[in-house]
Amino acid sequence: MRNLAPIGALTLAAMLCATATAVRAHDELKYPNMRAQWTRIGSAAFDPNRPGGRGQQPPLTPEYQALLDNILAARAQGSLEGNMTVTCIPAGMPRAMIVYETMDVIVLPETTYVRMSYMNELRRIYTDGRAWPAKITPTFAGYSIGRWLDEDGDGRYDTLVVETRGFKGPRTFDGTPGIPLHSDNQTVVEERLYLDRSDPDVLRADIKVTDHALSRPWSVARKYQRERNPHWSEYICNEGNQQLLLGKENYMVSADGFLMPVKRGQGPPDLKNFNQPR
Amino acid sequence: MVNRCIIGAATLAVALGVATVSGLAHDEAKYPNLKGAWVRADQGQTMPWDPSKPAGRGQQAPLTPEYQALYDTALARQAAGINVSSCLPPGMPRSMIAPEPMEIIVMPDTTYIMLTYMSEFRRIYTDGRKYTDEVEAAFSGFSVGTWQDTDGDGRFDTLVVETRGLKGPRTFDDSGIPLHKDNQTVIKERIYLDKSDPDLLHNEITTTDNALTRPWTVTRSYRRDRNVEWVEHLCADNNQYVTLGEEVYSIGGDGVLSPTRKDQPPPDLRYFTPSR
């Protein structure tokens, strides 16, 4: 009997240990503490480590470099051509990860949610082991599958590796100048998300984009700062948005409710569908 | 030695037990399982605020005379074919009609409600914080909640929520039942799973607003879809309307500005030099 007691206690301890492990397998002890408000570190260029505009040196194909040149020429005249967010179309991936305002990250075992205040974009990164679906409904955020890695071998996950496909467009890498992605939307975005090894209040995203507008994959490294006392604001693009897109032409709506040109010499919109004189 | 083993094992067991309880205090065993997509249970063509009553005037909204007159005007404009689509989010409480699926994430300190329609995002704080007048107004408002164990089984089953700090304009539903422009709305919700069907979620919503003569309570329900394919709702991608001053115009599929009613005059192009 004396021998049974310690065995029983040990069995209990082992059972509890197993239970504790089971619980921990699904709780935050297994995952890095990424649930926070994150704000961008660095510029809003796609590659924050290079100057904006042509200084980005995107590895565009000649066809898409020509498109970018046209966009730059139009921008020089005041047009916002090439920047679809001016009409409240979301940035989409990979531009969403520039994080113009704030970003929520919520880690659950089966899904990591990345939610942008800007344009209210929501990314679901599935980490439940699913395979790529046979058919993906294209979205600006794309369809993301991830897996957690324990790179330093300490028994806890530290790095979320993500692949994103299944896009719709038009999308650009950035807002200014509006470096285009290919209109075939066959973009593949690969990411590694992890906390900085020496500063857990810094989140890093290594982003690699493969796209037919590029002559080679384009890799950038972005960083975000954790805000421990966050203030959340609603971003409502259509509230007070003065931009209007008619066909391929951008216009503005003035404060007094009239259509306005956005560039020098821009003609008025076509009114052929009206049968009444002004 | 045996005694040390017993004491050691018992100490370990107690220590692990504490660790387990601590773990459970922050895991889903304490909270109802609200995972999955929730689709509004009322699948009618119209989406009135009170799903148990007919749409429009049939809602019998307890509006003050002033706001009933505003509603009558809105109904008359709609009857004349004048519709306004601005891509502004519905805001609370209308968000909870959930025209498209919603997802709920329950964390100990916050419950998130992610609505596909208009990409609305609600944070319901359950960390004990209080509403203050310094809260920045928002269409979704500022929500604080408390979890309750109403059946005493040791698990939370009901999320009680109060939402204030709203901005406008907001309406109860797409027929245009207005909320007061002072935005002093207070919304109280009780969110819980059906006792006999865990794939059915109920939300008892009481709205107090200065456009109403009394609080208006409705019960909305949502059915769980465990195999949802999430889609993006992009209002701006499909919005065919533009408001210029008091006039609403549509944008045709070819991107050309068009009238929304017979004999509507074209917009004033005073800021353009005549060239077309």
C-alpha cells in the first residue's frame, strides 16, 4: 500500500501534466505574444529601406516599367492614377502590410487574424494544416496559409511562415508612386512574421513577392512597433472621401458638392446619358 | 525517501493543478464556443430591424413624432426612386443585422465581432474598463461587456454588452428608420447560444435613443456555418452611386455618369473649362 500511494500521486501528477500540456497546446504559452496594436516603423514606401518613387528600384519587367513611367507622368500633372485606394478600394496584399494606420494581430491555434484599421482590411491566415483549396474566390487580401515554426528550439513557436495567393486587382505595391502588380493577379506573397529577438515590442515581417510584373522576386523587410496602451480609431474611407472615379478618369467632389478636375486641362465627364439641359 | 516522493509528487501535483487551473482561466473551456461563421437566421428578402415584424411601417418603430416625420420623408423618397448609397458603415445597432456572415473571437479581455458586410469590426472589452466621455465617437461605438454564468454550471454562457460613443448618421435598417442625430444612443445586448441548439446564437438588443419614445427591444438570431468560405465585401468596388450636392447619380457599367430618375438634370460642371 505504501508503494501504491506514490504511484498514485505520480500518476495524478502525470495526468495533470498531460492535461496542462494539452491546455497549453491551445493557449498563448505555445505562441508568441503578438496580440497587440502595431504601428508602422519606417516609411510608407513598399521597401522602407530605400527612398520612395524611382528610388524604390522595383525589379519591373520593361512592360510594367513603362506603365509605372506613365503613372509617374500622370501624377506629375496631379492625377491620382494608379492609386485605387483614393476611391476606397482596399490596398490588398502585399501593400496592406505597409500598415498606414494601425494593425491588430490575433493569434489562435487554427487562424491568425491580421486586421488593418486602414480600409478595414482583414487577413485570415489559416494555420490548421489545410491544403490549398481547388478553387479560391479572388480577394484583395488573398487566401493565406501559414505554419508556425520553433526556429530557436525552445519549445515555443516563434515564426509564422505565410504564403498568400488568390488575388483580385488592381493592386499596387504602394500608394506613391503606385508601383503596379500584374493584371493577371497571379501574385504569390511569402512572409515570415516574428518578434524581434532583442525587442519583443518590435514585430518583423520579411516579405517576398513573386509577380509577373517583376523580372525577379522582390523582397523587403518591414517592422512594426507594439503600442501597449492602444487608442483605436475607426477608419471610414467613404466618410468625407472627395475622390471619384468615372471610367479611368479621377475627379474630385468639391466641398460645396460640385465635380472638379484633378489635373490641369482635364475635360468634364461625359454626360451623354442625360437628356435634360443644365 | 518514500515520504519525500509522496510529498514531492503531491507538491508537483498541486503545482501542476494550479498551472492547469491558471491555464483554463484563460482558455476556451471557460467560455462558450462561438467559433465559426454566423449567418443571420432570418433569411427573408428584406432585412428589417425587428425580424419578427414586417419591414417598413410594419416595424411599428416607437419613433417620436419628429423622427416619425423624418422616416415618412425617407419612405417617400424611396418610393420616388431616390436611393442613397454612400458606403458608410451601418454602425450600431444595425450592424447586428449581419447581412453577410460574421465571425466572433472570444478572448478573456476582448470579444471581437468581425462583420463581413462593410468590413465592420467590433471590440467588446471584457477587461473591466469603463466607458468615458473621452471615447472617440465611432459608427461601431465603444462596447464594454461582462460575461455571466446564468445557469451556474461554472462556465460563462452570456455576454452582456453596453455600447455608447456613437457617431452618425445611422439608421436601424435599410428602410431608413432613423436614430437621433445627437448620437446619444445606448445599446444593450445579451448574446448567448441557444440552450438546446449550440449552432444557434441569440442576441437580445435593446436600443435607447432620443428618436424613440421608449427603448426598442428586438431579438436577432444567427445560425452557425462551420464550413464557410469567407469573402470580402467591398462596397466601393460595387458602389454605383455618387452624391453631388443634393442629387444622387449612378455610375453605369461603362463608367459614365447617369441619372437615377426620369428627367434628372445633369450635374453642374462649373469648375471645368468647356471642352467636351
